[in-house]
Amino acid sequence: MARDEDVHGKGEKSRIEAFGLPDSGKMPHAAKRGRKNRGMPPPATFDIETLPGSSNLTARETAAVIRRTPGALEQWRRDPNHPLKWRYVDGRPLYRVDAVRNYLAGCK
């Protein structure tokens, strides 16, 4: 069985020493996986009434307009009879501006 001194040589540092990682086993900040922001998005920066009805909105943009979380829209998509209609384009859900307007009109 080889010792670290034999493998790395006497002048080389171990990986932990070379990268300056603590021995406590914590992952460095840059190595952590990013997580989706599941909170409420900020209010939309555009006026939905000025957009053409055939325009498409992403789930995040739609969530910003109707003031719900993207997770709520994800749950609604599991119900095919939900009044807010969507369609998938290249595997991503898109919402037509007309559908969002109709949904908002029906909520009032």
C-alpha cells in the first residue's frame, strides 16, 4: 500500500492543502448546486394589456403577472381542466397572453 508521500512526492501538497479546503468536510461555496428560486417573482416589468394576444409568456413571466409562484403554476399544469391554459414548446410550458388575460378576467 502506497503512502501519500510516495505518490505525491515530498514537495507536493495534498488536494485539500492545494485548494485550501478545510478538513471539516464542508463543500466550497462554488461547488454547491444552484437551486431554483421557488418564491414569488417580482411584479412584471411589462404591461400585459399592451402585448399582442398571440405572444407567449414563460412560466416565470406568467407567475409575475398573476402574482403566484412558479410552483403554483406547476401544480395547476397537472390538472388538465384548470382555467389557465398552457402549451409545451420544446419541453417548456408557455402561456399565451390571451389565456392569461382570460384567466385574470375570470378571477374577478
